[in-house]
Amino acid sequence: MPNTLSWRPKHSVKIRVIIIQTILTIFLVVLLAAFLYFPTRQSIEDTSNEAYFVLTNNLVATVFSSLVAGNNEEVISAAKKIEGVKGVSYVIVQDGKDKVIYDSLHELENKDLKDAMTAKIHEEKNVVRLEKVRSSEKYYEYAAPFLIDNEPVAIVRIAVAQKTITGEFEKLGSLFLRVSAVVLVIGIIVSYFISTRITDPIRRLTESALAIRAGNLNIKPNINTDDEMEQLSREFRRMVDQLKIFYLKEVREKEKAVHDYKRLEQINRQLKELDNKKNEFLSIASHQLRTPLSVILWTSSLIKEKSYKLLQKREQKMLDETEKNARLMESLINELLDLSRIQKNTRKLTITPVDIVDFVNKLFTSFQTLSLQKNINLRFEKGSVQIPVINSDKQSLRHIISNLIDNAIRYTEKNGSVLVRLDYEKEHVLVQVKDTGIGITEEEKSEIFKQFTRGARALRISPDGSGLGLYLVKQLVDLIGAEISVDSKPGRGSTFTVSFPINPVIQPEKTATIVQEAPGDKSV
């Protein structure tokens, strides 16, 4: 049996909450940055273009009179004044015949310049912008014509290096990155504190429960959250006080009755009551832990409903895994509650006549959807002899047979088959569940009905089982006076056979209550 005192969870709820909140924060920051960055970038580009268009037009207006007078020196002087202004890299002035009057780089002076820009100016007769490569450098050229009778008699060009404008974009991107980093750090810090506030009460209660299990009854967790966790904390402290009072009382009584046999028997009975109190405490704690578990399931469902499509596949997988593990924990709590009832002898048996054929057939029908999902051929048949009505407890029958069918489907691969068969011999009704699944080794057969025991192949196929299913089946089979056996070979499937007597002999000490009901109730 595993040492539950030394067990620790492999995954932290706190870390998972921080990861989910951090992912959501990153998603929101990226989304917000995208919405702000691209419009701002476009605005900067438009503003830059407008400024250079205005600068080009202003230069044309400045040299207007000089161009009319043919005073090229004044034109060149005005052109030189704007070199370097607002990132201007060079200036070119052409006459009406496209001959270069002035080039601030002195490469094209007194040469005819007939390029795409010149053609576009003659076509549009307005301020234009084109990309140009000059001396292996990329530029944006802005050109404006000087028109007389709607014909260009001169052209003024100014050029701005593309890196000048893209440098502004890089500054903008750097600013957004710094702001996003600050927001992300703040988001992570906030996520840490929120997750700490959510998970700290659970952690403190868990540590207190482990300490009490180890024998330390001086633990009294004080949680003030004004919610279900505080209610659980109060119930926890009251139970600890009761346990401590009862324990101290028993210690004193035991010290007084060391040499008194009768007194020792009394103390043993009281210690048994103490154990029942402990089981009661674990039962209450399991019930109370359902509330935070329900909150986790509700939150996961809400995120899947509202924001699932916004998440990336990795986040969707993490969210699905969180919900899956929460539901697994819910199933484990239910199994522990059943186990607690059996161990405390508080499970109530209601012995009534049961039409076992109809009963098993209805259970069989409820598993058809699951078998179809795995493409498993699920069949039900009965022997040639008449199957009589048996006297038994319906709740126990349902748990035993459902668990065996569920296991058969779970551990049978696709395109396999599961057979549920009823037969009758020697005053016993036999229920057989036969599958073509993974099978069980001889070593595993002697272990499968023990608590928390699972076969190696079963772990590979379904790693999230609790190891309590067949143990509970065996306990219930013994409780109602039946017998169970298994025949299996690895890789060839398994056959579980439960033999139910028509009139079972129930041992009163194995159950708290046995109720005999009138014949006729045959519902499942």
C-alpha cells in the first residue's frame, strides 16, 4: 500500500493558475500592442510624407522668382539651405528639358536625368513620391514641378533615406516593447498574488491535514476569506478540537488501565471510535473539498465558453488537461467516499428480489454510446436455461457490473469486442464480462483486487485511474455474499465472472444495516 503521508502532488494548482493568467496577460498585451502599433506606424508614415511634400512645395515656391528670372545661382543657394533639414539627404534641381542644374551629391550635374520620377512628374504634373536606389542606398524621393501653362519648366527633388523613416518605426517598436514588458511584469506579479490568495488556503489546509494524519493534533489553521474555504477551516478546527479532546481523554484512560484487561478492552473500543472520528473527518473534508473543485470546473467551463477560440492550441490543451484532471479528482473523491462507507460499516444493504436479466440488460444499454465511441462491438447474451430472480442489493449490483463493463471497454483497443453473458447453474446466477483487451499476467491476478493496485499495461493505456475500482468491486462482492474470479492471458483479453447466489447469506457484522423489502421491485 502506498505511503500517503509522503505523497506530494506532481503539479501545483498555484503554478497552473499563474501560467494561465500569464498566458492571458501576454495575449491581451500582444493584442493591444497590435491594435496600437500599426495605426500609429501608419500615422507616422503619413505625417512624414506630408511634411516632405510641404517641404518640396515650399522649396519650389522659394525659388519661383529665381527660376522665372533664370538665376540658377539663387536656385542652387536655396536648395543648399534645406540639405540636412528634417533628414534630407540630397537635393536635385532640373530644368524644363530634364537637365540637372544642381545635385547636392555632384554626381548628376549638367546631365540629362530621364527616370521614372521624371516621367511621373510629366504625367501627373503634381508632387509625387517614389522609391529610389542611389549609391547602393535606398531613398524616398519627393519631387514637385514648376509649371507654366501646365507644363513643367523645372523640377525640384529632395530625397530622404529610408532608414531615416524606418528609424522612427524602430523607435516606436522599441517603445511598445518596453511598455509591453512592463505591463507583462506587472501582470505576472498580479497573477502571482492572485494565485497565492486563491491557493494559499488550500495549501494550508492540506499541510494541516497531513500533520494531523501524522499525529500532530495541535494544528489549527486559521483562514479568514469569508467564503467556503473559511467554512471548511472552521469545520476543520472543530474536528481537530474534538479529536484532540477525545485523544487526550483516551491517553489518560489508557495510562490508568495499563494492567487492567477489562479497562484495556474499553480503551480499545474508544480508540476504534477515535478511528471512526478520523474517518468522519476525512469524509467531511472530502465533501468540503468538492466546493473549490467545483469552482475550478466552473472557471474552466467559463473560459472554454467565452475565450476558448481566442487561445492558442497549446493553451487550449492546457485548459482541457486542467478540466480533465479536475474531473478525475472528482471521481477519486467519490471512490474515497464509497471506500470510507465500507470501512466504517455504514453502507446500507437493501435486499430485494431483482430480475437480473432485465437489470443487466439496462446497464448494458447505458454503455452502448461509450462502446460506439471506441468502435467496440458490445454484445449481450444469456444461456439457454431460465435465469431466475435473485435476492440482492441493487446498488451494489449496479456498482459491481458497471465497473466490470467500464473496465472492459476502457482496456480494449478499437475494433475489439466485449461480451456480457448471463447463465445459471447450481443455485447461482453467473455474470460474465469477457473482453479482447490487454489481458492480465499471473503475477497481476493476485494483486488487482487490492487498493491502489494497477497493472503495468493498464497504466500505459489509462494512466489516470485511481486503482480503487476493482478493490471496491471485491469489497461489495464479499459484502453481498457473492464470489468473483478472473481468467486472463496477456494480449488475449480477460473474463471476469461474478457468481451471485439466489438467496445470499449476508454476514451482519459486515454491514451497518440490512433491509428486507417486499418482492416486486425490479427497477434499475
